[in-house]
Amino acid sequence: MKITLSVIKADIGGFPGHSQVHQKCMDVAGESLSKSDLLIDYRVMHCGDDLELIMTHQKGVDNKEIHKLAWNTFLEATKVSKELKLYGAGQDLLSDSFSGNVKGMGPGVAEMEFEERKSEPVIVFMADKTEPGAWNMPLYKIFADPFNTAGLVIDPSMHDGFVFEVHDVIDHKKVEFHTPEELYDLLVLIGATDRYCIKSVKTKKGEIGAVSSTQRLNLMAGKYVGKDDPVCVVRAQHGLPALGEVLEPFSFPHLVKGWMRGSHQGPLMPVNFKDAHPTRFDGPPRVIAAGFQLANGKIVGPADLFDDPAFDYARTKANYVADYMRRHGPFEPHRLPLSEMEYTTLPHVMDKLKERFKPIE
């Protein structure tokens, strides 16, 4: 049975501030999706102040009807946000009208189509207060690092490696890398997380393994309107990394860009669902992992995969690193370099000071 799994998210208003999504918005979103005959199944979730729509159907990726359903659902939830005067109501919706596809209109999108296997475990990662490049290191470790993923060494079905599709989000170009043979070339690009983002990972035979949202909200809006808060979908087992191999990279809370006002670096903290409401300096950045089994397109779950004491040390380390980074205040490397702050107050400050700069004699 061929299934499409679509995860589409948007910030439609925070409660309070940038902390979480109000329950009334969640309820309205669920009501909107329940009325549609396009879907096989759905779940409505949130990470921080981002509303997450997880949907299964048989319409394929980039389907106009599915994207319009998501768009209308976000509009309905935004109406509630405005009634409740929630913060930044509808800030991810960059247009008043639907143009046929939500890509480029603000919401983040991660979709994959595949033939449902005898057993189909899927993990949906949802992050808040960071950008799409946050997935680069975990996806590299999951699909290319034998120190993380034992199956790359001992599973014959994975031994040939994978194909990474990398997007240049500045010049809107893409390139593919075959691993392990092009591993070093891949790392040259994906280490620059602000520009190069891993969009998808496939087996050498073309079976989809992972897909992420790579929409950069600031680049679309031309100004700072909030961080991208990306999503990532990973299939597990049966020729793909095992569930534990998929989760293992998040035992290390690596530094990501975002946090307060989208202008700082901080650790990506893996948390359970109930702790996915960042507050300290609007952070630190959070990630949750929702585990599902698909059964003829029906969604079984979610399982709260980071609700495990095995990740306590990662959370403790994230808090330590967060404290260390915060002590830098407005200084780099906590604050992002000026080249990455062009959508904040930087242009206004530089314009004000331009006549005061004098040549050095």
C-alpha cells in the first residue's frame, strides 16, 4: 500500500509569548482535519509555539488539496489565536491567500511517499527555536556514521550506504552525495548549517529513509519574523537504521542557531512532550521525537521517545552548555555573527552609523 506521510507546521501564535500552543488552537486544528475526506489519519501536536499537523493520505507529495487543507487549518487556528490575543498570531503565514502549495508561504513541510512495509516504524522529530540546519549533524550520524549506526557495518542491507540530497537555501540549488564514497565532500557543505541543509536521505536503491523541512522563513519574508522551527521524518528498521540508532545522535546536545530572537547559539535539548515549552531566554532550543507505527495508513501512536532517563544526561549537559553560552551575553559565539543577523536590528543600526564611520589614517 503506497502511503504519503505529510508533516506541515506553522507558528500561528504563542501562549504565552513564544512558549507553547494554546489548547483551543490544537482543538480547532483537530476539528478542521477531522472534517476532511482527503486523509486516512492525522495527529495534531505541538513543539513549543509551533502547531504540527501529521497526516497520512494517498495523494502524493506536494499535493494541492492536502496543502490547502493544512493552510485552511492554520487559518482557523490563527482566528482563535487572534481572538485570544496570542503572541505573533499567524506570523508564519506570509500571505493572505493560498497559491497552490504552502512551500514559500511560511509553513515548514516534510513529506515522503513510500510503499508501506510489513512493519512501518516512523519517527517524527519536531524542533523549536532553531533552523533547518539543526538536522544536519543528526542525519549525518544516523545514515553515515558507523560509530553511531552499527548497521552500517554489520547489516548487509545498509552496508552500501545512502544518498544525501543537500539544498543550498540561499541560491535555491540542490546536489546529491553518495556515502561513504563522497563522505568528505558531503561534510564540506553540511557543516555550514545556515546555508546547506540535508533535505532527504535515500538508499542506493531509491528507498526514502528521511526527509526534513528546509524552508527558511527569514529568507522568504525578507525580515525577522521568527525562527523556522523545522520538522524531520525518519523511517526505521528493515534495511534502514534501527530506532535506537535514529535516536542516538540526540544523546549529544549539539549547538544550533536560533534561541532568543533567532539570533543566538545554544544546545538542542531532547525533551519529552510535556517539557516542549521553552522558557529560559525563550529556550534553550528543544526537540521532541514522536514514534509511530503505520498500519494501512492508520497512525498508531505517538510514543514519546525522549521520555526516557537514558536522555537525562543529555538534558543535564544541555543545561550546563546553555548556562555557559548565556554568560557571553551579546558577544559571539553566543550571539550569531553579523553576517547571519541581516534580518534583525543590524541593518537599522548600520544605517544610522554609516555617516559616523571615518577612514583609518
